[in-house]
Amino acid sequence: MAAKLMVGNWKMNGSLAANASLLSEVLGGMGGVTCRAAVCVPSVYLAQMQSLLAGSAMALGAQDVSAHEDGAYTGEVSATMLRDLAVRYCIVGHSERRQHHGESDLVVASKAQRALAAGITPIVCVGESLAEREAGQTEVVVKRQLAAVIHANGHCISEIVLAYEPVWAIGTGLTATPAQAQQVHAVLRAQLQAATAHAERVSILYGGSMNAANAADLLAQNDVDGGLIGGAALKAPDFLSMLKTASR
Ligand code: 13P
């Protein structure tokens, strides 16, 4: 079994000074950490992070990528530009982008494709809203979201990382129970198995109010291969504690 993968998603937080201080505290406390780790930072700070992370065990990640290759797309950042800055992972299809920026399943699938073509591992996010869960639509929604990415990426699908992030659990302090997370992760694993002989290579992360107190129980589930962490990744002691839990 591959080492767990713990990814901090800083979202739209930070400054040159704050990033340097958070990173130095995290990197300084990583003795004994054996899980895989990454931080996904705002794109303007990728160059700063590239130099701060050089030679460390923490990989660099971006939070989004353009669905286009290059050209007249003002404000967009391409996958090859990210690659230029040694970006290893890129979140695609985060619910905040689906919700506030109108990203469809198709756009998300194209973004995953662009990342893979540039040698970047897309962290593809799927997840249901509270209304969808209450309507019993959880499986239908996450399967539809993943199906689009499978369809666009064919046999390369075993190269992605998948993140199950129930929208109702993001930034709310409400966490899926370990059993709720495992149930959806198992559905996603089965869908991957039907698409590729290498489904076990895909790390399926849980995200949504994961913190130092609940990480161990979530990570103990069979199909929970790591975490995608928002708020708790902005506090060095909390993030470090989770990295250590994932290293057990
Ligand atoms: P929180 O951990 O703040 O709930 O955010 C989760 C998330 O959206 C990570 O991508």
C-alpha cells in the first residue's frame, strides 16, 4: 500500500511573509513524517513556494489550472506554466470553483486532461451538496462527476488523485463520519476498478473539516488514502499533527 497523501489547500489565504513563516514552522517539524505531503497555494505564490520547498519532502501544488493549452485566455494559468514552476499536483474541480465559477463536469475533465498532459497529477474533487445528500443522490452525483473525468482521460485515469469532499462538510466544522466517508470512497473505488486494471494506484483523499482530532479515525478506513485539508492546514501544529497521524 502506498504511503498516505496529505495535502493542504491554502485556498485564498496567505502573504509573502505569512507563507514563509507557516512553511518554516511546518518544514522544521517534519522529522518522522513518512507520509506523502503537499501544499496547494495561490498561483501568485508558486514561485516563492518553489524556492522555499526546494529540497524538502513537501511537494508543491496549485489550486486550479486552465482547461486551455495556451493563447488568448486573460487571467488563466496553463498546465505547462505550472510545470515550469515544478508544480507536482493541481486541484481541479474543487466545489468552490464548481459553485462560484460555474465549472461543469466537462470543464473539470478537460482541466484534469491538461494537467496529466503536462506531467502534473490532478487532484480531482467530487462531492455532493447537503440537498443532494438529503435527497439520497450522493452516489449518483459523485459517480456522474467522476464518470466525466474517466471518459476524458481513458487509461490515464490511474494517474489521478481523487478527493471526496462533501460540500456540506467544507469549512463548516461538520465532518462526514468515518463510515460515511468509507461508503462513498468504496463506491468511487469500484467505479475506478471498472475503468482501469490499476485502480489501486489511485489515492482517494477525504476532505471537509478534517482536523487533528478526527484525522486518525478517517484515515483508518480501508479506502481513505489521505486527506485534503483546508483550514487546519493553515495552522502549523495542526497540519504537522495530521502529517504524523498519517505516517503511523
Ligand atoms: P476545510 O478543511 O476548511 O473544511 O476545507 C476542506 C477543503 O475544501 C479542502 O480542499
